[in-house]
Amino acid sequence: MRHAYNANRPRSHGVRLNVHTLTSEMGHRLTKIYTRTGDGGETGLGDGSRVAKNSLRVEAIGAVDELNCSVGMLLAEPLADDLRDALVGVQHDLFELGGELSIPGHERIAPAHVARLEQLLDHYNADLPPLKDFILPGGSRTASLCHLARAVCRRAERQLVAGASSEHFGTYAIQYLNRLSDLLFVLSRVINRRDGHADVLWHKGRDPLGAG
């Protein structure tokens, strides 16, 4: 989410920039991709402050960006329209979340975002058989990519939890990522079933040589 905290933008002179201001300036900022302002290991946040690129806030922003890229890889696969619409909505939410994280004290993720994920979870989980065993990330290629996005989501959630010990993040950001990881797990099962694959079950005590 380079644009969310790129230092190559007009300064606010102490006035906090909002997302709409940042969006209106985007065309000007993106006319020059490299700025050299980060060569010393610092980057600019949306409020004009400078922080280290390995700060907890920037680590969280990067983790959410990586998650959005993982969802984008999933969307590059053949998907039914309903799944595609749900995941495109998630990408837009994650972009909003990246913007939220880039402006300390700013909140974009709201209870409605979390509630929408819960509605999707209830909808897609309703037709799945109950799980009696743990499952492995596998099956079809598309389902495997969905599992990968789930794992990246869990890591992004951990980054936000770690950052929340010293940074103020939005009230619903961690909740959103928690629900999203659950949704991606459920969608991986849905995709496998639609692709004609069963859940890939974990077998306790499986012979490492494959004999049983």
C-alpha cells in the first residue's frame, strides 16, 4: 500500500490528512514512483510523521498489503461469481485497513465490515458437512491458494496484535482479520467441494514412510 504512507506528497502542516485528501492527491504522487526519501530506512505515515520501516506499525501495514496480494492471487484463479464478489469486497476492505493503519488515530474498519464477514461465514458454512478431523491445506490449486491467504491473514493478525501493545490501532481491525481468516478457511472447503475435491484430512500417527 505504497500510496498510503508515501512521503512524496504535500504536507498537512500539522493538520491530519484524511483518506479522501490522500486519494485526491494520488494522481500527483504516482507521477514519480521513486522518491529517495526512504533510503535511510524511514518512511512517512499519512499524518506526515516519519517512522522506521521496521516499526510495528509499518510491519502491520506490510502484512495487510501482503494479505491483499494473496487474495489477489486467489482472484486470478477461476472462481464462481459469488466467491469472486465476496473476495473483491475483501480486497477493498483490506485497502481501507491499510489506509487506517497509515494514519495513527484514524479508523476506517467499522462493525459493519465485521458483520458482513460473519454473514458470509454463516452463509457458506451452512452447507458444509461438520468437521470431525483436522484438515490439511490442499486439494485443488484454487483451494490451496485460499489456504495460503488464510495463513497470511493469521500472520497479519499477529502483527496487529503485536503492534497494539505500543500503537493505537482501530477498534475493529483485529476483529476483522480474525473473521477473515475463518472465512478463508471456510471458502477453501467450499472451493474444494465445488472443484470436486474432498477435504484433505490429517491422519494422526501416519507412518512417515507412507506405509499406513
